[in-house]
Amino acid sequence: MITALRGMKDIIDDAPKYQRILNTAIDCAKRYGFSLIETPILEETALFKRSVGESSDIIGKESYQFIDKGGLDVSLRPEGTAGVVRAFIEKKLDRSNATHRFFYHGAMFRYERPQKGRHRTFHQFGVESFGEKSVYEDAAIIALARDIFDSLDIAYNLEINSLGCPNCMPSYKNKLVRFLENHSTDLCDDCKRRKDTNPIRALDCKNEACQKIYQNAPLIADYFCGECKSDFETLQTILAHNGIKFAHNKKLVRGLDYYNKTAFEFVSKDIGTQSAIAGGGRYDKLVEQLGGKPTFAVGFALGVERIYDLVDSPKEGREKEGREGVYIGAIDPSAIDDVFQYATRLRKKIKTFVEYEPKKLAAHLKNADRLNAKICAVIGEDERKSGAIWIKNLESGAESKPQLNEWLKAITND
């Protein structure tokens, strides 16, 4: 028997949760003026090296990278932002001097040790906003993520920080590099490597020994230029005025190289060590870095599998959302063709479940209840002869036997 690869998980039992999370996120994103973008799962490896950064473990250790049959160095996407930026530039949207807002969702791939809430193939929902400099857009992006989690009844804590800009980052990096060099003998190999590639990434190390050292590391907040300090103070004011609770985590950094200024994470205490359920921030230099015109940009992504355990189980979800749709089946074998015809008509207007095999009434009622249908409609020999249909409303328990054509017209509003 062939089984799924290690860390590759089918979405079957969790499909109702997956769909609920996506539907909720999409609905919230549309209310904020975002529209769908779909990008390929496979991209040139160079795209991720230039965006995510070779100093990141995602590129250095976790990339699904190979040479295709045409000799091109390609990778399965490890995250969504790089592909969206590539498409934004390729479609010349960076030249429009307008604001563009996109949402995306889909599978990402990282070759890492599988564990609860973290798989080698996983799914993200994300949003990217291009062309808006105002820190109000940062606040709107955070508010959008907040709305998604509130709509899903997920408890969270919001942590924010600023990573500075090219004006204030160099002096901070110099100070941080000196600090890392003074402790180099006690750092893990990854942090020693990051010291020479992207030292701020060292602060994101999960090694406990390194984290103890970094308790005394210099903080970027002490090196802010005037603009970064003003923007970050303004962001905190906007969030506070709009009832969005947050904590300033002065050591928060993002795991990707392209972030600058605003960085944030939504974290949960209810999912163990993998506490981050969404994260994002500003990346004003990435479009230019990938060959486009300088463009302001900000976004976030949430991990769908990360929040499975925080979302209602399918049964609870169905009870909250109520019954929906029509189940239709036949008792008399000669009525199967009619059942399929009527189901096809119903499906133009209403969610419809159809049973292709003749069954006893009790079996049809059991199936309709399992599928959470609102109406169970059955045609037997007597109904077929009289042009009627037997109906039971599974919410109220009411039963009736109306004329079939009249019932079809009424339920489909034809």
C-alpha cells in the first residue's frame, strides 16, 4: 500500500474546519477591499533566495529544491509573499501608482521535522497590500487579522515591534554584531552563520542557550530614527484608539529577511510550543529588491493547520450554523431517474444531496440527518403515481406530502 509522504497530510476529517477557516478569512478580507490572487506552487529558486533570504533556515535547510527536466533550478513555494510580489511586478502593477490589495490561500512546502501544527506541506491564508505608505494601513492589516480570529472565536495575544529602516538599521546591526562576536563561543552554529549574513535573525533562534544570551542583547528600539519612532508610536495610538489590545515585544523579529518597520504576531497559549498563529509586517524594499519600482508593502499570513485545535469541531460548527439544504432520495427503484432530474433542478438554487440507491424511509432519514440537511425529500411508489413527494423538515419535525412540481417551484422560487 502506498501511503502519504512523511509530513504530508490529507485534508479529510478536518475538511469542515479547513473550509470554515478559509471562508471566514476570505469574507473578512473582501470586506477590507482585498481581491483574490493565485500564484504557482512552483517558482524559480532564485525568487526565494532573493526575497526570503539565504540566511533563513527556510532556504538553507528546508527548501524543496530541485533541477527540473529543462535544467531550471526550481523550488516548491515555502511561503506566499514572494510569489505575489513576483506576479505584482510581472503584471507591471508596480508602475500604476495605485494601491493594490490581494488575498491568497494554498499549500506551502518546507522540509522540516513534522510535529503537531507543523507539517512539510501546510496551508496558509495571507494578504498583501501594495502602494500605501501610511501607518494606518499597517493598523488595518492588523485589524483584519484580528477580525478573522474574532469571527472564529479564537483567543489570542497580539505582539508588535518595529524592525527599523535602512536609516537606523545599520548602526543597530553594528552594535548587534559586536554583541554576537563577544558571545560567539557560546552561540549555536546557526547563530554564528546568521551573524555574518543577517544578524537580526539570530534573535529569532529557538535554542534555549542562545535565548538566555539574547536577554542582554541590544534592542532596535534604542536606535530608531525619527521617522521609525514616530510611525511606531502612531501605530500604537491607532490600535489603542480602536480597541485592539497589544503588547510591545521589543525582541520580536520575523523569520524572513524582507521585513522592515512594523512587525507583528498573533500568538495563542492554547497550542503548545508553536504559539504563533499569524504574523506579518511591512516590507517596503522587497518589490525593488526583486526588480520592480520602489513600492510600499505590508501583509500577513496565518497558518491554517496551526489553528485547527482552536476552531469548533465539525459537529459543533454545524450546530451553530444550523441545518442547510435538501436531501432527496427514492424508495421505489423506478424513481431513481426522476430523483436525479429533480436534484439537478434543485442544485441550480439550493445545496442538494442526492442518494442514487433506493432505500427504506428510515435509512433516508438517517442519511439526511448525518449530512445535516434541513429537508429530507423522498419519493416512493405512491408518491410517484400521484405526482407528490414526501417531505420532512428536520429542524421542526413537520411532515407533509405536497405536489412535486408545486414544491419544486416554491423551494427554488421559480
